[in-house]
Amino acid sequence: MRGRVAFSDSNDVSGGSCSTCCAATSLSPSPDLPPDVFALKRLSDTLESICFHTSSLPDFDFFADARLIAASGREIPVHRCILAARSLFFKNLFVDRERNAKLDLKELMKEYDVGYDALVTVLAYVYSGKVRTPPRDVCVCADDECSHLACMPAVAYLVDVLYASFIFHIKELVDRFQGHLMDILDKAEADDVLMVISVASLCGTACESLLVRSIEIIVKSDVDVITLDRALPPHLVKKINDSRMELGVHSPKNNSFPDKHIKRIHRALESDDVELVRMLLKEGHTNLDDACALHFAVAYCDAKTTTELLDLAIADINHRNPRGYTVLHVAAIRKEPNIIVSLLTKGARPSDLTLDGRKALQISKRLTRAVDYNKSTEEGKATPKDRLCIEILEQAERRDPLLGEAAMSLAMAGDDLRKKLLYLENRVAMAKLLFPREAKVAMDIAQVDGTDDFHLTGMNKNMTVAQRTGVDLNESPFKLKEEHLNRLRALSKTVELGKRFFPRCSAILNTIMDGEDYPEIARLQIDSPEECPSKKQRRMEIEEDFSKAFTEDKEEFDRTMNFSSSSSSSSIGLTKPNGKLTFRM
């Protein structure tokens, strides 16, 4: 059994294990409990069932007369009478509210977003007086080698419950979860302790001991001043810096803010003005490596700004900042797929270790909840960013082909430029339909949007995968123009990136684009199979053939790359409900 945050006690219940309301009211008194204790337990179980089973018991959902809206947008049905009776806070909250009112919790929690699972835990306590054990995989990261005692998902869950309890004026929960955090602070990553400091400071005197202990840990850590300044209010940054000076933990030089020249470069990056950065560098006061400009851009700036800075080609892509982090390590913390791919294509090494022995992949895994990583992607939905970052880094570790080689299937288009462009246009358009997020990452890095689209009028109209504007490739005679070359380069790079970082997606596209069934598949993207039984039957046949090819491709890839059984079971961008591969249209 994987480890997890342990803070349940004898009267805790795990989510989903409680009985329904009707079953609770039919319980017979237990001979092991006094009648009054048993009656209280039965009441608690009944109220708990109302809280947890509103989705499966529509009667309870029907009687819910208010909705709380979490930061994620999910609604939590609640019962004003019950909450008001058990909490003065909720009594005051609902006093002037109409029936079926929807309350956005962002109005109550303006300074920190609390997750849905933590909110349910706190509300369940208000209903039943019991503290739930954490929902499955919510406090567990995606790294199977982690103990999960103090990884980021575990710390984040505890912090969320603590802050929600403080906002709802539930002192006993505040004290309880403050104690849980105190128990694991020494084992948590320093960056996660910053999150604890931020929330403990919002809770004021209620979490004073937690705040003091967290600050003591950060004072002795290697967290740099820029990171502190970004994560904490100024008075706390000053307190940490003063404590470091008193203890002699850091030298005045290492403990001070960057000099004015580095600050100017950072401000230019924040303004997305790479041209100004170029001008500042010409003054000769510093360089990109000494300013850790790439680290700063990756951590805090727009992905486009990072790409432009990389294109200057005057910074060491594997340079380490004072904490020993490479730029790729920082990108793994940021969890932005476009930035990670940009760095890898420029030569970032996924094998580089932090000072405490972590690679970018492990950083990314330990920042991702297992429940998010393992969740199946719904049809028509893009792959979650967290999981996509992990899969990109996994792929980068397993193989490192040279960029610049064309996809093998591209050669089948022949040497004719018009055919290549037609092929690439359709391949990328097909990728956008089947693998929207993966395609967007590759297209953004290749800057496809900066080139002109082309007509595909020479093909069968039913094969056209998108309505396009721009230059017609079928004009006769076809003349080579600069816009053609720009488009060809961008589309080719998109295909190359897809082959390197999304090989399973690329293999599936090869099967489609180079197979005899491509015209049928292209038509099925446009026509509605429900309107034509014969087309529906043909679609099912193609899906069956496609599923078989997909399975064979994946098995071959697994053998070649020595995939573990756990990672090879997931497929990027596709779903296989009931074991059958389906198109996402």
C-alpha cells in the first residue's frame, strides 16, 4: 500500500463508506455503546450521508437549498438549515440569502483558492462532527517512489483544509490541521513550506506557531530572495532576510536582491520586451547567465517571451541558478508543456540532477496529484497539462533523436513541394482533431500561426479537414514563394516535434495518413454517421482496424523503449472505453 497523509482517528470515516440515510435510521442499538452515544452516532451517520450522497440520492439533492461554488467552478449542494444550526458562521452567511442561492467561495476566500476535496472535508465535519480521511489519491503524487508523507499534494490538501476551517471559524479543525502540518514540515520541500507560510500568515494568531516554525525552516533553506519576494508579502521577506543575517546563514551578497542591472533585465522580461533585454545586454554590465534570465523567464513570464529569449542563442540552456536548478528544473515546477518542449528542442538535458538528486521528471511527478495523472481523458477533451508535462519529460529521457529529420511518412509525399504542403496541412489538421493539446504544443513551438494557411481545393471536397484561406496550392503553374517555404518549415517542424515528443500520437497519424482508409476517415470527420447507416458501419470497421494498428504500434514501442507496465497503459490524447479505441470528434 502506498503511503499517504495519516491523520485519521477512531471516529474518522473514509469517503464513500458511510451508509445511506435510510439505512442509518434503521440501525439497532449496539450492545457495545451506551444508548445516548449510539443515538449521537446514528445522527452523525445520517447527516454525513446527506453530505456525501447527494449525487446518488436525488431526494437529498432536491432538498438542498443552496449551492457553494468552489474555486474550480464545481458546485456543492448544501442545506442551509443544517449548516446554520451547526455553525454560527453559516447562520450569519445565509441569513439574508434567498432559497437556492449560489455563493461563490472566492468572495470569502479572496486571498487563496481552496480545492474542492478540502472543502468537502470541512463541510462534512460541519454536518457530522467527523473528520474524513483524505479522498483516494488526492494526497498522493504521481511518483510511485515517493512516500507521499509530505509531497506537494499532501501539503496542499492540509493547507487547503486549514484555511477553509479558518474562514468558516472552525477552531478545532484549525488546531488539528495545524498540528498535522507541524508534524511534516521538516520533510516537505522548501517551496511547499512557502505555501504554508503564506496561508499561516493569513490565519493570523490562530496559526502563529505554524508560521514561526515554517519561517525557521525557510531561514535555513537555500530559497533565493527572488523566489521569496514572489511568494510572500514584503514584511515576511524582510523578517526572513533579517533572521538570515543574524544567524549568518547567508552572506550579505547572497541574501540581497539582484543589482540594478539584473533588475532591469527582469523587468524587461516581465514586460515581454526581449528587444529591450537585447539593448540592456549591449551595455555590458551583465549577461543572461549571470542574471539567470532564462530561469526568471521560465518561472514568471509568458511562454512566447521564453521562446524569443531562447532564440537569442546567447545563454547556456543548462546553466544552474544559485539553488542548483537548471532551467528545465524550473520549467518542471512551472508545468507549462510549451516551455518544456522549447527547452528540450534547444538542448536542455533531462538527465541533469538538482543538488538533492532530483531530475525534472521527478519534480514534475511530485507536483502532480495521482488522481489527476491517472484520470482518464474524456472524449473530445485535451490531455491535462500536468500529465502532458510528465509524458513529455518521460519521452525525452527515453529517446533523443536528432531534430531536423523529417517524419518517415513525410517521404511518402514525394519531392513535389505542392504535395508536401497538402500532406502537411492535412496531417496537422488531423492532429488538431485527434490530439488537440499535443498538437497545440507542437504548433506553438513551430510558430505555425505566424504563417499563411493554404487552400486544399485540389483534393476531394469531402477530404478537406478545414476551411482555409490564403494562397491556393493548386494554381497552375505552381510558383515557389516565400510564404510557401515559411509554411513548409513551420508544418515540418510541427511534425518533427510530434514525432520526437508524442511518438504514439505520431504513429497513429502515420497509420491514418499513409493508409488506404484515409479518404474514408476524412469523410467521416465531416459527415454524420447517424444520418447514414452504411457510413456508420464503415466508421465502425475503420475504428476496429485502427484500434488493432494502435495496439500493435504501442506494443512495439513498449518493447523498444522498455516501458513499464504502468506508464505504457495510458495513451496520449485518446480514450479506449471498454477496450475499444474511438475517435474524438
